[in-house]
Amino acid sequence: MKNRLLSIVLILVLSTSFAFAQEKGKMSFGILGGVNFQNLNGKLSSGDKLENDMLMGFHGGVNVQVPIAPEFYFQPGLMYALKGAKNTYTFLGNEITDEIKLNYIEVPLNLVYKGALGNGFVMLGFGPYVAYGISGKQVFEGKDVTYEKGVDYNALDAGANIFVGFEMASGIFLQLDTQFGMLDIDPDENLTAKNTGFGLSLGYRF
């Protein structure tokens, strides 16, 4: 059911993009990827905040940029992203690294401002995203042991994107992305956990 819902959302977004493009002018396509630093922020039932460290992950995907007004664009996309969090602690004399790795397919729906600056454009974008978790695991690594197991997190996620960047006249662009998850993805009633993070993307628009 959730897979079907995500497919319907994607079809509607792409259909709307093509309709806008036909009325407003030429659209462009972008491919991008990069590194991201993710965390799971939230609270225990006691009110104490979760104390996790950031997990380094990566992301990649494509987007469509559709002009809707002078210097403003609608930019839907389809992305893959590795999210999660990690902790380091000592157990029986061994230092253990505990990493939660969650794989997502995301559909960002951004409004983008592009203003001319020198031989390129400064970019400012913001908007919502919806995402679906396709797999996840928890990995424990220490000096004498490595162990992993599956995790049971809610698959559906949604939140907000904000990014700033610069696009050169050649089409190459660099942007700093920030993301704030708004849904509790942990099924445990004794705590809440939301995806948050930031990343750096390098891409090309054509």
C-alpha cells in the first residue's frame, strides 16, 4: 500500500512538472550526488534527549527544474539516501561502534530561487520531501567482533529541505543541503526518533 502511494505521488509530481514546463518554457534536468551526515534525534519517554553521534552516509539522484516565474523554479526529484545514526561505547573491555543504517528513496519537492551572480547563479531552495525506507540494519563492530541485524523502523518519512548553492554557466553546481524529518520513525512507544542531517552535493544540469 505504501509502495503504491509513493508511486502515485511520483507520477503526479512528474505529470505536474511536464504541464508546467509546457506552459512556462524550457525545463532542465540535473544529476547530483554527495556525502551527508545524518542523525536520529528525539526523546525517551522520560523526556531525556537521544544522545547519538552523526553517521556519514551518501546520496544521489536526479531532478527536474521547471520555470514558474522569473528567477523561480519548481524542482521535484528522485533521490537515494543513506541515513541513520551511530554510537560508540565500551562493553567488556572492548570499544564497540553501533551504527544504524537506513536506506531511503526520497521525492523532494523544492521551490528554488536562482539569481545571477558573476558567471553563474546563486541558488536558494526549500520545500517538503516524502521518503520510503527500503531496507535497514544495525551493525556492531569491535576489536574482536562484528555483528549485524535487521531493524524495524517505520518505512514512511516526511519533512523539510533547505539548501543553498552556486551553479556555474557550464551547468556544474555545488550545494549545501539541510534536512529536518518531521515524522517519528521509531515504532517503540517509549521513544521518538526523527531523521535530521546535512550534506554537500555536486551535480550537473543540462
